[in-house]
Amino acid sequence: MKGLGKAAALCLFLCLALARTAHCDIHRYEAMLQRAIDDAIAQGVDPGSFNTRALDPVGSDFNCPVNRPREPASSVHKLTPGDIKVVAALGDSGTAAMGARAKTLLTNIIEYRGVSWSAGGDDDLSTCTTLPNIFKEYNPDLIGFSLDQGNENHANARLNVAISGSIAEDLPGQAWRLVDKINGHEYKDIINVEEDWKLISMWIGGNDLCEVCEGHERNTPENYIGYIQEALDILHKNLPKTFVNLVQTVDITRLAKLDSTLVCTIIHSFVCPCPTTGSDEDKEAVKEAAAQYQQNIWDLVNSGRYDTTDDFTVVVQPFFMGVDVPTKEGSDDPDMTYLAPDCFHFSTKGHKELAKALWDNMLEPVGSKSETWPDFGGPIHCPPEDNPFLPTAKNSGGKIHSESNAGAGAGAGAGRETETLDGNTGDKGGHSLIGIIVGSAVAAWVAVVAVVVVGVVWVRRRRRKARSTVPSNQNSDKHPLVTK
């Protein structure tokens, strides 16, 4: 068999058969995959044929005036971009940038943390658009951003403590891990916890929504917000001088629009079937859960729970609420260049637009923030010269997001139009399956499905491992919202 040797193909098939019972771990998969690739190369296959995506530069121009603050900000409500010294992030595989630079499905399980929209710091803004790289323009001494690739335990992760496969239940453990890292040996001589301003971005909910149809108590809207509250309380108590971006979750039923392609349909049926390939009733249940998740986030932050001091605040950044699947210019067909090969995670091009959207949201006053990506493909916007402070509820005139607006923004088609993502810069080549796996068509499809299934098993194992990493002496009190 050309490309995929018979033995390797058999291993893939057995792995697929065993994956549903969680007997095929990631180490066996990686070893099997390497044997398959080595066998293909030995039979004369060009190693370059495994690359199916072009990874064009995704940098941005920066034309904003940079005025470094003369003195450190005395209040979180008078915080400028140049005041931020430390960046960090909590979340799931979206923040870990799983598959972001993947050229094939075979490399989609790699976490490319250096290009993460909210935490990555590879190169600089001219070649890699991320939120930390924007902040580096204001403070070249910024620290905490993740680099290159690796999981949450790799040195490259730095203060990006996101763990692939995480759900809201895992956030308190991530919060404690971040507190421990900032206060630990590695950063004790670099970060002054009491004096250095920290920017922490948090995004969670996609995996929770994928599990809605399974009926787990942990995924109820009440528990979802309870775990987020617990994580925020940990940060509030232990990390002064902190500005938290709490990014709204997205209604992932919109991913079903990608199921016009066979590859995406197969992948979604394993990775996240409920909101994508599930029944109409399943999809409606997910939409309702997403809307309630979003409303609960508004309610928690609008309660003022995290506005009790001048050195800590939480601001909801809602740009994800109205986002739809990106489409090609002049067409209704999905533009897959914004997504990783698995049709679920973001590519570097997608991470670029996420970073810009989050930055734009951060510059908008509380109560007047965009709930979609209004300037998709546009330039990096600048803070107003007459008001350079990062908006908070207090310095925005006490405005909050109204419940009526939240209800309109939450859920697909809830009384307002959603905006599609039609970009025109930093294009990547389309991702053809040609060259992903060489050999017969049957063996190729078995390999694709095996990769997806094993990836799911791996993520679930990572999730279980993540839940067991909370230090025993740091089990914070559960809030009334958390009902186990």
C-alpha cells in the first residue's frame, strides 16, 4: 500500500475501534502516526505532500501614538495599555491555540500557544497579531505571554494556563494554578504582585455547550456561572492590580453550517455532535443554554461583585455573541481559512481576527460594546487620545449592559441580525485533504476518523487530569450558585 503501510493502516483501524473505550492513548497514537509517516517517506512520498495549508504571515500594522505613562496607574479605572506589565489567560483549547498552525489533521492536536489570540507572544505584531503583541507596542517589557508550542506544563506556556478540553468546572483549578505560578519561584523576582498591573483574559463555554445533550449537572447554566464566579473570586482575593477580560461564550450551533462538507460532518459527529449533527431539539437546547450562559455572565459582572476596590475589576467583552461562520467573499460558502483542519478550532488567521476583536472591545465603553466583529479585516484601532484609559463600569459612567440587550444578543437569531466574517487580509490557502494521508481512499478515511477520535479521547483524559491538579490546600469554598 503506497504511503500508508499496511501495518500502519491496521494500527489506525484498531486504534479507531478501541478509541470509543478509551484504550488508545495519545502516546500510542503518536508512535503509530510517526511509523505511518516514516513508511510513506521510505516509499518515496515527498514529505512536503503532507502539508495542505499555506501559512501566510498574519501580522498587522500599528499606527497608534505610544505615550508611556509617567507614573504607574493608581486605579484600575485609570489604567492605560502602557501600564500593563503582565498578561495571562485561562480557558480551553481555543486559548491554547490547538491546531492554529496545523497544516493537516495529523498535526491538529498540537497546541500552538505562541499565536494564541489572547495570550500568545510569538515574534511581534508585524508578523503575529495577538493581544499581547498589541500590548507589547505600549510596553516592550511585557511578560507572561506564551510562546511557540506545547501544553500547559511546557515552559513555553508561561502564564497561559488554559488546558485543552476544559469546561467551566475546571476554571477554579486554573485560577489557583495561575496564582501559584505568579507567586512562585519562577516569577518571584520578575513580578511584584502588589504593584505590577496584570491583564488576565478568560474564555470558556464551548465544551460545556458540546455536553448539554448529555445532561450533566456540571453543565447547567447555574453551575456554569458558579464555576466562573469561583474562579474570579480566587483571582479577586489573591491578585491585586488586575484587569480581567471575561469574554462572552459563543453559540456553537452555528458550526452546523460547516457540515456541508463531509470532513467537517465526520469530525463534528465525534468532537461536538449535540449542537452540530444533533437533532433540531438538541440544537435548540444548546441555543437556549448558550443564551442563559451569556445572560448569567452579564448578571454576575453587573452585580458589582468585582468592583469593590480600585485595584481589581472584571469587564465583559461580548464580541463573540453575534459572530457567525465566516464566508467567502461574494458567496455563502464557509471560508475555511479561518479555521484549523478540524473545522472546530481557529487557524492563525482566525486568531488574528479574534485578537483584534478583543482589543477593539477593550477600547469600547462598558454599556456600548460591540457584540460582533464590526471591523473585520480592518486595522488596529487606537485608544481615544482624550480618554486613553481602558474602559470599566466605573469610568464609563456607571453604565452596564441591560438585560433587554443581553437577551437580544444571546442565542442565534434572537431579534437581531448576526454578522458574518468576511476578511480580506492575511489569507491562507484552502485546506484540501490531498496529501494529508497518502494511500488508498479507504485507509485515508480510517486515518482521518482515527485522528479525530483519538484526539477526543486525549482531550477528555487531559480534562480529567486537569481536574485533579487543584492543590489540596487550595480548595476554595463553593458559592451558593454551585450545586454539585
